[in-house]
Amino acid sequence: MKILATLRIALRALRRNKLRSALTTLGIVIGVGAVIAMVGIGNGAKAQVEAQIASLGENVILIFSGSFTRGGAHSGWGGAGTLTVDDALAIGREVPSVIAVSPEVRTVAQVAAGNQNWGTQILGESADYFAIRQWRFLEGGAFNEPDVRGATKMAVIGQTTARQLFGEESPVGQVVRIKNVPFTIVGLLAPKGLSVMGQDQDDVLVIPYTSAMKRIIGTTTLRSILVQATGPLALPMAQEQITTLLRQRHRIGPGRDDDFTVRSQQEIADMATATAKVMRLLLGAIAGVSLVVGGIGIMNIMLVSVTERTREIGIRMAVGARGHDILLQFLTEAITLSSLGGVIGVVLGIIVAKILSAVAEWPTLISLSSVVLAFL
């Protein structure tokens, strides 16, 4: 009963100064709403990047030609033709924790079909590529290992490229020309969306890597190699074994820099999400400032309230109220303002996050932890 009586007194005191109470609560509303909305945007950006990384497949290791510190100079990933098909075959043959390997060459070329043409990315891959990437087919299927060995003129097409060349017509069975070399389309890939770098993964034409190297690009080296490990726990071991094998094959002595770069899917995810994490912390910190300001506002109003009501406090103490009773009354008023502002702020933050997601097409993800933290 004592608590209920204190609550009634606190509510009555707050009602006497409706405008001041509303303005004080507004600081908390804005602070809580800003924290939830900003952290939601940061979480959404991080989740989007993680989803793009997941589109690479499961338990994937990427091996790039070139190294950041090769011979004292910087040569980025794919910047030097240091990988060969034999390297890829040796990895599949000699690394026990690897279950699939795809040598990879890339180029950009104009592709023609009938009277339509479209500039797209040409990927030269092995038959394992689609299993590694866990890339489903909407129509048809993939080329097989005999097609790779025979450097056949078969291709698998992405959604964007198919739409540009054939519109709504089925591309399977159609013929496209890459640098005047005809390729028959045997499969249509399911959509993947944007990559981590913001590139349309569906704007692609995948052909056997042997066909790409002999018929299109005219190269004998690889840009990269895709590898799939037996499981997530095998990734570190596979990465170490691949590095050791390639150093032996490339005759790289102790103390010398690698002429290749090996990155696991987790490392790529960590690098790609680092910016999103910093942005989330920065947005949360900026929004947190407004929350602190709102709290200071409540503190100031309570201080003013105590100063204004010294007569009331004196009367209450004269009729038997003790110090902790007076303290409880003002704490109840402060908690009431904070709680009311917190509830409204939570609702406002979620609504703002949804509006931003719909209007600005920013991905947002409201987490329970951010709601609880902002409210507390």
C-alpha cells in the first residue's frame, strides 16, 4: 500500500506540470528511439554482408594468385599469374580435408545471342563449382567433368544475363557467342543477388575453365582457386595444408613471402563485416549521446522539482515522513518519466527503422538486446 500511495502522489505531482513532464519525457523518447533505430540499421547492414558471404557456399577456402608483400612490392589478389591448373589438381589430390576444387579464370566479354548482345562476366570453372557455391538451377543443369576435360562449348547462364539476352524466353538450349565462339546454354541458375563488393552475381556466364583458357582468354595460369573443406572444423587445417603444399610446389624457401593468398570464408566474413561493426558502434554511440542527454534532463527537472517543493517536503516530514520516504517519492517520479519515455521510444524506434527500411531501402534488423539495453 505504501508503494501504491507513493505512486499516486508521484503521478499527481507529474500531472500538475504536464508540459514540463512531457518535455522531459521527450528527451528519453528521442534517445531510446534513436538508439534502437540506429543500432537496427547497423545490425541490418551486418546481416546483409553476412548473407552475401554465405552465398559463397559452405566451408569455402579461396586461393588467390599474388600476395600483398611479394618481392617487397604490393601485388593484390589475382594480380600475378602464380597459380596453375596443376596446383588445383594437386590440392584436390593431396589435401585430405578438401572435398571439392574448382580452378577459376575470369574475364569480361560481350556476349551475343541473335540480335541481342550484353557485356557480362565470364567465369571459367570446374564441374564442382556449383556444388561449392551451393548454386541451384531453375532450368537444366551443369556441365560435367568430361565436358571440362574436353573443353566443350557449354555454358550455364545467370538470371540477369539470361533476361538481357532472351527476355522471358527460356535460355536453355539456346546458343550464345563469346568472342564469336558459340556456346550452348545447358542450365539457368537461381538468383543470388549482390556480392560483398556490390557486384551482381547473376550477371554471369559460367563455362568450363578449360574452354575459357583455350578458346576465350588464351591463358595458362589461374586467377584463383575455390576449395571446399569437409566441414567448418576442418577449415584451419585445410588452409594450413594448402599453404604448405603450394609453398612446396612453388619452391618458396623459408623466410620468403608467398606468391599466393589463402583466405577462409570466415576470414573474408570478418574483413567484410568489420566496416559494418564499426558503423553499428558509431551509430549506437551517437544515438547513445541523446539518451544520456535525456537522462540528464530528467535529473535537472528532479532537482528543480525538489527546489520548488521544499514547503511540501517540510510539511510531509512534519507529519511523520522520513528521509527515505521523500527520496522514494522523487525516485518514483523519475522512474515513471523514464519508463513512459522508454516505452514510447521503443515503439518509435521500431517504427522509424521500418520506415527507413521501406523508404530508403536500407536493411534494418531490430534485436531484442538493443531494445532491452536502450530501455534500461
